[in-house]
Amino acid sequence: MSAYSELARVKIEKLRGRDDILTLGIESSCDETACAILRGREVLSSVIASQIDIHKRFGGVVPEIASRNHVTAIDGVVRSALDKAGVSLEDIEVIGVTYGAGLLGALLVGVSYAKALAYSLGIPLMAVNHIKGHVAVNYIADKLLTPPYVCLIASGGHTAVAYVKDWDELEILGSTQDDACGEAFDKIARVLGLSYPGGPAVEQLALSGKPVVKLPRPFKGIDTLDFSFSGIKTALINYVHNASVKGEEINRADIACSFQELVTDIMADNAVRAAKIKGCDRLVIAGGVGANGVLRNKVELRAKREGLSVYYPPIGLCTDNGVMIAAQAQCMIKAGRDCSDYDLDADASLTPED
Ligand code: KG4
Ligand code: ZN
């Protein structure tokens, strides 16, 4: 064990049981360089440098370009978060950093930066699972929320329903067998000629459409909590292709609306069924697709009918940010997890349960 690690371990033991830890969270897993500072569950600052405008022209995130832009942005983002919070680096008690899942090169920027910072300050470093961060941001949105509960994880890279047993422990009850829901939104957006990221663009277009395009519902008649979105995507691509071959006009808003209605229906259905199966009266939504208004309304409506309480973060905390990473670092401390040494590595294919 390194001298740094010994010191960090002594310090982390002193943090356990405290609910006012000054935590710095760093996120760089995809196309957002983000840093936030929390004092316990209170957000002191949150800074996000988005690369959306850079990647838009390519129709999606280009990993090498993302890594390079994280390198350029990260130091300024952290300094700006410290400034806005009105604290100095020396005040920070623990650092949380996303170490997976995500784009390897992008993750490595945050991990290297956070390791160097934690080492130079002699403070503990928590290696945060990005997906658990999406879940944990709900503790910031609702200061009274505690595990256990059932959670719908709806992000760009993952779709699952999970039973969140404890602060840093979850059990997957069902997950996607192919595309993630955010990925499906992004792919359909491309087919419809909308710009990246597809989710908000599809939601906007769907406002003026009707759900009149017939699409296949996956796992029809099968009792499962799993998801599948690739059949819906293929059916839509075929629909657009056939119309173009026949020279028929397509109504893009109707396509967007039909897709969104079916996908949000499936997600709301699985989430509410999972809560009932688990006998759990609290249902939480996590991840970027959780920003979708139709999804939020459907989950809320169905949950109400079943007597469940629903929790979801404000739209600004649904997609990637530093708050979620700082929040999960605090959950890990609560759960008695160890801090990392300076040999921490990024893990691009981390699963939500890791
Ligand atoms: O959770 P997230 O930041 O990414 C991962 O951790 O993977 O979510 C990004 C995804 C993108 O696919 C984006 O299109 C989708 O969330 N998204 C939405 C909306 N806002 C973002 N999907 C549907 N409706 C939205 N309003
Ligand atoms: Zn994310």
C-alpha cells in the first residue's frame, strides 16, 4: 500500500457517518466535461462544458475528438466549479470520479486528472460507476430519499429496471437485450434527419404528431422485465424506406410520436411492474432519457394508479453532470467502500451492478 493510500484510508474513515462532506465530483465519460461541488446533499456549484456542438456535425460522438476536448476543458471546468462554490482546493475532503462505463479515452482524462489532484492534496479518491451516479443524483433532487426502491435506468448506454437495495448496491431485474433506449432515440432521430442528441429533438418533433404508425411491441405476451428496442427501430427504418421507394410522403412528426409513445409505454410498464413484483412503493427514474416529459408523465400516472410514489431529477440533472458523481462518491462512503489508490484505471465496460 502506498503512503498516499494509507493517508487517504485514515481520512476516509473519519468521513464516515458525516452528512456534510465537501465533495468534488468529476465526469468525463462521454461528451460532457463536468465538475460539481457538494456539501453533503447541498449543491454548491455545478459546471458542465458540453461538446454537443462539436459532435453535432458528425451525427454522434467521435471518441478521439471527445478525449482531446476533455483534456482542453477539464482544468478550467474544475477551477470554475471551485470559484462558483466559493471554496479552495485545500477545503475539498474527497474527490469522486467516473471510472466507467463510457468511452475509454474520455474516461482516462477524468481519471488521470482526479488521481493527480487527490494525490497532490492527500485526500481520498472514490472510483464512481457512472450509472450508479445517474441513480444517486436523485438523493440530491429529493433530500429525504433513501434506499431501498425500484429504479428505471434510462440512459444513452443502458436501459434496465433495478432494485436499489442500499447506498451502493443494486440488483438488475430486467435489462435491454440490444439497444439502450437513448441509443434508439438517437438512431431514430438520424433516420428522421434530426440533429444529435436525438432524444430532445424527437420529443420536440413528436409534439406535433399523432401515434398512428403501427410498430411491433417486443416480448408481446411474454412475462418479462427485459427490454428490446432494435425491432422497433428496424420497423421504422423499413417504414421510411418503403415510403421512399413508393414515392409516398412520410409524416415525420407522426413517426417520432409513434416511436416515443411505444418506447415510453414499454419503459413505464416495466418500471411499474418491477415495483409491484418487488412490493416496493417507491419508483425512481434515472438517466438522460428520464428528461423525456412523456416518459415522466406516463410513469407518474401509472404509478399513482398503483399507489406508488415517483421520484425523478430536474431535467438539468438527468443527463451527464458532476453532481451525480459527487453524490455517488458520498453514497460509497456511506456504504463503507474503500477509496482508490493511484493505480486506479478506467473501465469502459463497467456494468450497472459493478
Ligand atoms: O444518461 P445519458 O447522459 O447518457 C449515458 O449515460 O449513456 O443520456 C444521454 C441520452 C442520449 O441518448 C439522449 O438522446 C437522451 O439521453 N435524451 C433524451 C432526452 N434528453 C436526452 N431522450 C429522450 N427524450 C429526451 N428529452
Ligand atoms: Zn450518463
